[in-house]
Amino acid sequence: MRTDGGLASNHSSDIPKDMSLAASPVDGKTYFLFGSKGSGWYDIDSASAPSDKPVDTTSPFHTLPALNIDVPRAANFNGSIYIFGKVSFFLECHMVSQSIAKDKRNVHALRSRYLYLSLS
Amino acid sequence: MRARSLSLAFISIDGDIVGKWHPEPPPVLMRPCIVIDSDNNMTYMIGYDSRGAIVFNFIQQSMCSANWASPIWTSLPYPGGGKKYHTQQCFLTSTKHFAVQFEGGIAVWDHWARTWTYRTIPCAMTYPNNAALVYQNKDNGVDDFLVHWQDSNGAHLTGVQLVNDNVNSCKELSTSYVY
């Protein structure tokens, strides 16, 4: 485990920097981060009633492949997260499948769908 | 794989994406965010126009339908208070109100009362950041969202909880999970 040489309780050594997008399936159990330098998720625990501690992480950061897209946007639909972004003159769409959201053991199963759309 | 010069080429592997691309309807806003309230058949859109003025619109429609290509957006009072807005960070609260981030909190639009309410988040974080809803409970009006922000020390996650659109709590997560 990386420590960044610190002992502070809130050290953030395992959170990727420069993430351009965050998304969640709103099940209160998973939180995804996506970026050109890496992607991945935390298992989380969300308060279902008024609480002083809204959210807590319950796992280390699990990595997924980086998404090399510009201006990414996320949309939740039917239990999956779709990430749209621009690659050169094309619109690209990545999908974090429902199986990833529900069963995250296969960390390399981030699937991609490509919508080739000329933006010119 | 980028060699195709078609104006629209479409690939669907497992039939996950069906239907054809619909062009973005006007108005085209910069740094936009869109929220759909399917229960009330409403869509909200916020962003900045070409002159850099904040714009907040709605349309009484929640699906891509025949008139989606030429919808009549209605402008609404934009959030004010001399605050700096980050329009790309918006969401629909569990009370079905539109919420958008400003530096230090969120502004909440009650469409039926036609009011903006400004709620301070008493936790340190930087802007712009990435925020995402992680949990909603309509029965007790709870919204939990996470804010991913970074400073010179690195990246941070802060959890925020709304109860009936009021900020009930916020707390930075310890990510030094021991495993």
C-alpha cells in the first residue's frame, strides 16, 4: 500500500489525481472515477437516513483502464454507466456494464462502445 | 478505426445502444448540465451562453420525442447572489428539485414555488470539482453525494448529505483504508 510518506488519517494516496469525471450507479455501494491517467472505483457505504457521516469507503481503490477522451460526460441508464467523450473528431462512448457495477471482480472488463460521429 | 468518413456510422455490438443519433437541439450552451425529472415530465438545462451569461431553461418534456429536435425551451430565473457557479455539476434532488453547485455550496430551484435557495456546504473543497450522487431516498428526502477535489496534497473525497434540500452534514472520507 502506498502511503505518500504520511500518517495523516485523511491522506489520499490511493485516489487518482486529475480525474475528469466521477459517476455512480446511485446504489450507494459504488463510486467510480474516470480519467486519462487511470480509472477505477471504491466500494462505499452511504447513509440511508440522516447521519453525520454521509459516505464512507469500504475498500481500497480498484483500478480500471484509463479513458483517453476529452470532455467526458457520464449518464446512468438501466444500471449501467455510459461515458461519452470526444476523440479527435469522433464521439466515443464507453459503457461500464451492469455486471461491473454489480459484480466488480473482473477489473479489466470495462467494455467500450464506439459511436463514430463526424463532428465536422 | 478512425478512418471512417461517414457523417454517421453506427456500431452496436450487443444491441446495448439502439436508435439513431439525434442532433443536439438549440440553444447550445457552454459548460452545460441537463437534468431530467421523468416523474414530472420536466427537463432542465443550465449553462452559459456565447456572451458568458448564465442561462437556465426548462422544457415540459422528459423523453426524446418527435419535437425534441425543435423544442421550445423556456427561460427561468437564473441563480444569483453574486456566487460563482459551476454549471456542469447539477443533479435532481430526491425532492425533485434542480440543484447546481456554486463555490461553497449548492443552489436549489423549486420550480413550483419559483424560488432559488442557497445552501452552504461547511466543508473545505476546491473548485471546479467532480461531484456525483451516490444515494437517494425519496421517502425521507435524503441525498448523499460525493465530491472529488484536489489540492496540493493530492486528491480528496468529501461526502455531503442533504435532507429535504438542506445540508445536513459533510465529511471528508478517510481513504487510507487498511487492507
